[in-house]
Amino acid sequence: RLLICAGGTGGGVYPALAVLNALRGKVDPVLWVGSETGMESELIKRASLPYKAIPAAGVHGVGLRSLPGNLWQLSRGYMASRRILREFKPDVLFFTGGYVAAPMALSARGYASVVYVPDIEPGLALKTMARFASHIAISAEDSRRFLPRTVPSTVTGYPTRPELVNIDKTSARRQLRLDPKTPTLLVFGGSKGARSINNAIAKCLDQLLARFQVVHITGQLDREVVEQAKKSLPKELRARYQVHAYLHEEMGMALASADLVVCRAGASTLGELPLFGLPAILVPYPHAWQYQIVNAEYLSRHGAAVVIEDSKMEDELYQTIDSLFRDDRRLARMQSSMRSLARLDAADRIAHIILATAEMRKHD
């Protein structure tokens, strides 16, 4: 009996879904616990999984005015978690991130549990949960310095979604109706989009489209504005510009079709970009503590990415894109470096840890 508690998307839900796919036929029943307001409920319903929502709220970096209400939400989440544990009686729990996991982890002390740390540096909730875990799985060796040494940990890599099939570039471009020979730039900002990235692309869009084709995943909030900008383009440039609010199953084709990506540095970049060997210009979200900065620096240090500060993006983005596309050798080196970071068996490795942890607890 497996209970999964995860929120968010790239750092929480998608890795957990990948692991659950690797566990198919090996665990039953499965219950997913998420937040009342997060977008994970929609994703889990798409996967046809049993879902229970609990109250939850963040406390790290929250202003004093919001803190009392958030603490009250956490206490409600703790009580709801205790009820779920009594009713479901899990053999093992699996946590991947998001503040929704904090009340469940606190109420599940004494249960067998596996915590997966998707970012290089775990958030406050995951750091706390890791202290109570039976085992910790991490994306990269660099994470060990942030975690308790008293809990066993294993470098597994980031588990990528099974629908992110790494098809060849020609097939991906054909399916997305892109020109097979034109250099391709992919732009996205995470599940909700990124306004500063969208604005920076808009500023240099004519220059970009004169030389490249662009697949732009805007997020829902900016979709209409970007669509209007597309309509104002000359017809020959408009044909080179694809705009999407969000991609689900097609995201693998978008990644496979690209020669270079501009995106944030959330946890998913540690797994999905290496899977496709996709060189990156990373723009860490400036209001996410330092998790994205640490992720970006990790990929940059390995020669797989270039990092631009959010505040400097409008001035530096086009020049950076242009210089990389003009230097074939550098782009090839970045591609090779990014691909070398891929761990294709990450989901299977974490699945094995979950099964072994449950089995060990049975014999305690």
C-alpha cells in the first residue's frame, strides 16, 4: 500500500508520476495526497488515480500578515493527514516536494518513507521531511551537503515522464509542423509561464524570427497577449512562430525539435534537458529563494548551460542566443555535456528504493 504526497509540477507531481509508472503492477492500492488549491489535482485526475486533498500552505518567506493563516492551514492539514493515515494504512510513503507534503510528513513519523529531492538544494519542507525519512533519493551528488548524514541517501537522477520519448529531431519537427532545416529555439517558463521571459522574447521577436523558428510556451496568463503580437507579424515571420499556452503529451516533441532552449531553472531542467541533450539559456526565477540559482549553476558548471539574471534578460537575451547559434562547436559541446548528465533509469532506481524500504519495515 503506497501513499504518495506531492504538489507542484516539475519538482513534485511529474517525478512522482514517473516513479509510479515504474512501480506499475508492483504496488496496490495507491493513494495520492495533494493540496486543495494546487494544479496537481488536475494532473492526477488525468492519470486516473485516487486523490485526497488536504489543507496546506507555505511558511518559508511568507510575510507576517500571512503567517498566522498559513500556520492554521498547516495544523488543519496535519489533522487531515492523520485521518488519512488511519484509514489508508500505508506500508510506505513517498514524498517528492511541495509544501503540501509537510503536514503529512509530520503526521507520518514512524512510518516507512522515501523522500525524493528534485532540486540540487532542497526546500525547507523537504529538508525537514528528510530528517524523518527512511531513505533519501537525490538528483545529483551535490545535494548531499544539504541533507542529514544520519539518513541513507542514493543518487538516482531525476525521473522523467514516460511520455517524454526522445524521438529524433526530424520526426519531432515534422509532427509539430516545423521546418526540418531551420534552427529552432524553444522558450518556456514553467507550468504557469514566465512574464519576464515572454516580455524579453517579445522585444527581440522580429530579430529571432528573421533567422530561427520559435516554439513559445507562454503559460495561460500571457497567451492572448502573445497571440496578438503574433498576428501583427509579417506573414513570412508568422509562419516561423508557434505559440502554445501549455503542452502535455507534446512536450517531448517540443524538446526533441529544439537546438536551444530558454527557460527557468526549476527541478525538471535537471532531468528533462539532459534526457534530450538540449543546450540551455537558463533564467532562474528571482523570487524562489535560491533553488533555481543553484540548479542553474550546477548545469552551467558542467558546461551544459548559460545563465542570465532575470533583471538583465531584456538586454542580454538576443545577443546570447545569437552568439550560441553562431558557434556550432560550443553548442555541440553544450549538447554533449547536457546529455552526459542524463540518468535514464532514475524512475526504476527510486521504485526499487521504495519497494526495498517497504520490505525492510515489514521485517522490523
